[in-house]
Amino acid sequence: MNTAPAPVKQPAKQDTGLRLFFKRLVQQRMLVLMSVPFLLWLFLFKYVPLWGWTIAFQKYRPAKDFSDQEWVGWTNFKFLFQDDTFYQVLRNTLVMSSIKLVLGFFTAITLAILLNELRNLVFKRFVQTISYLPHFISWVVAASIISTALAPEGIVNILLTKLNLIDQPILWLGKGEYFWGILGASEVWKDVGWNTIVYLAAITTIDPSQYEAAEIDGASRFQRILHITLPGLKPVIIILLIMNLGHILEAGFEPQYLLGNGMTVDYSDNLDIFVLKYGMNLGNYSLATAAGIFKTVVSFVFLLSANYIAKRMGESRLF
């Protein structure tokens, strides 16, 4: 008796890339809706203002209409790269950014590891709270505290005099060669606690069984830090390093502006203050915009270069 063959079951049609995208979009619609305000902010305040870059190629005059502006091509950039002041503030920016980058990474990672090693939870939380507090102080208040502490009759000079390390008070904020060190120490004091949050969170993701196995094998606490904690932090460190290299020419504005003065101007002025002086004080908006474009382009190149190097080395990267 002949029987008809059973129908072959066709495999389910796989979702195409576009169909899968819309499917995930529907599934994650709440996250998408939550991100809409951020995307609008990003578009309005980061991309729309790029239209203003055209000022760098004009002899811009605020009273004139856009169509009436005089176009000067690369003249502002040529003047910028022939200005000795520009190279001075560029040097200051790179040095201050490097100091901030190195000290920021070293102190934050060290403090995070030390806090992780504490077994007394009460003391640990106390130290965390004390280290976080300066981050929430505005730079106006922080600069006032720093200036008072470093004044001739301030606590720093008093302690150094009592310890016989100096014979007479030093005008710390009156000597340019001291400014970079003071700025680096101030940045660490203000942000070291806040910067440890990411590293402490990364440490919690490390499998505790690795520490237990290392302890059974006789590894000391320092060896566990060296061979377990630091390798576990490595991906986070690389990602943050890449992101910070993208801001290498953004040494800050408020601390330099508030702590700097006429006696330290050769060391305290950076690109942001340079833009302010030329753009607002002297009314040369075109030159100030050209300096801003230079800063953005260089930061973008640093970001791509750091990401490419991390990719070639097989490490974590942004994209």
C-alpha cells in the first residue's frame, strides 16, 4: 500500500537585519524613549552649533548679516600658528592636561584598591565620604579654600615654618613655576574620591573565587592586587584612558581662571582662557573660533589614535 510522503517541514524564515532591528526597537521601546531627551540635547547643543565654525573663515562682525560677512579663508589659522602666545598657551594646556591625566589615574586607582582592601566597613565608608565631598564643592569655593591655605599666613606656610622646612613664608600663587604643581594637587584633592567610583564598581565584578584560590596557594595581599585586581581593572583603565585622551586639550577653565593671576599668567593661561581673551575681551571672534576648531580637531585625532592603538594591541576599545 503506497502512502503519500509526509510533508517536509520548512525551516522558519529567519529575521532579516532590518526586521530584527525593529523587533528589538519595539522590545526596548522604554529605553529608546528615555534616550530621546539626551539625543535632542546632543543634537541641539553639540551638532547645531557646529554651523558657527564658519566664523573662523570670516572677518566676523556681529552687527553684520551672515551674507554680508567678509570671507578670509585660512587667514585666521595662519595668524594663529604665527602667534607666540598661542604656542605658550598650547604648551601650558598640554602640560596641565598631562599632569591631570597621570595624577588622576594613579591616585584614583590607588585609592580604589586601598579602599577595596579595607575590612572595617565603618572606616571604609567614612574614608569614601570624606574623599567624595570635595567633588561637590564648586571651583569658586574650592579656589577660595586653596588660596587661603596657600596665603603667606596660611596653614601650609605655618606648617612648613614650624617643621623648619622653610625660613620664611612663600607666596605660592605668586610664582609661575609652582602653578602646575598646585593645580595638579588641587585637581587630585577635589576629584580623586569621585574618580574611584568607576574602579570600585569594576573591582566588584572580579570573581571572588580568584582571590580565594590565590590565598590558598599562598599569595600575599600585594600579589593578589598585582595579579588579580589590576588585570581585572585593565579593560576599564584602557577605556577611560582613551576617553581622557580625547579631552587632552581640555585642561579645564575654572581652576586656571580662578587660581591664576598676573604673576602666573605665563603658566596658568590655557586654550580656553586664550579663546575667552580673544573672543570676549578683544572681540576677535574669528580667531577665537579658529583656536576652538584646532582644539577639537586635535582631540578627535588623539581619540581615534588611542582607539586604533588599543585595537591593534587587542585591548578593549570604544568602537
